[in-house]
Amino acid sequence: MINSGFTLIYQDGHLLIADKPAGLLAVPGRGAEKQDCLAARIQQAFADALIVHRLDMATSGLMVFARGTGMQRRLSQMFRERTVKKRYIAVVEGKLEGSGEISLPIAADWPNRPMQKIDLAMGKPSLTRYTTLEHTAGTTRLELEPVTGRSHQLRVHLQAIGHPILGDALYGNASLATRLLLHASALHLPHPVSGRPLNFHSVPPF
């Protein structure tokens, strides 16, 4: 269902799954000009919808919303306990082979906020798994699994190993693509009430 600039993938009395377009904030920012966001648009249709997690403004793809505060607490706990599995598709610079893990601690880069950085001394443990899908003309398409959920984790980790995501204005070269080529493509979780498996997929628009 298309509704106010987003695609609603799933709905029931407990949760919603929406497909966020690139360039739309997930939650309101500071200032009147940054109040339009996916959360606000969702709440126009579902007054009880509450945010559970976020995607960067430049990132597209699947997001979960809770119906009510009790379900928000439950779903937030599921994210903390890593019961919710997420997969992303990205296109990065250079040729990256096979599959592997990036385990590098991340901390806020305070003088350059909102940027994050690798900080071996003070950073929080952060883990990303990657699998190469294909190579094309000096780029690599990857499937990514953020095991931890640090801010900008996928973008920082890929930059750190020398393969920044195409179109990344913060951590790479924005001129290499018309947008950040990062898309939240899959969500897998047990239903927070019934426990039945829920599996959602979104085809990357790139």
C-alpha cells in the first residue's frame, strides 16, 4: 500500500513494516524544516505508531514501527537481544572478495558530528558481516549483516577497510552515485505476540 510517500509492507494490531525512501528522515530533526519524516507520515495514518529503530536519512528500506508503548518496549527489547535479524544491500568502491567480518569499535567523532569513527581505545564493540554478491566495473555489490547496531556502522566499517559505499557524502565520494547505495533489504523476526516467523523483503532500487 502506498501512503503519503512511503510503502506499507505489513500491518496488524501490534506492528507495522514500512519501506522508507532515500532522502526522507526516519524521525524529526531539529528545526521546522526537518519535521517531515517517515514517523510523522506513519502517524498520520496510524496514531499509535511508535518508532523502534532508525535508518539514516540517505538509506532506504525496511523499518519496524510498534503499535502502542507496550509493543514499543517489547520490540525494542527484541532489537537489543538481537532477535531481529537485518540484512542490507550496498554497492561499494573497489573489488571485495568472498565473505568475512569487520570487527572494529566505533565512537562518536565529536568535532565532526554527526560523523562516527573507528576508535580502538574508546569505541563500542561493533561487528558487521559481509558477503560478496557481484563485481561490476570497479565496484562490489554486498549483502551486509549488522550484528551490532551502532550509528553509521555499515558506512564507517566499509570505509575503514577501504571500500566506502558509493554516494556516501560523509564517508566516501558522493559524486560516484546519485544517492547513498545502501538499502535495508530484509527483516526477520518472530511476531512479538504469537511468535510466528515474520520475513520481509524489499528489492533495492539500485
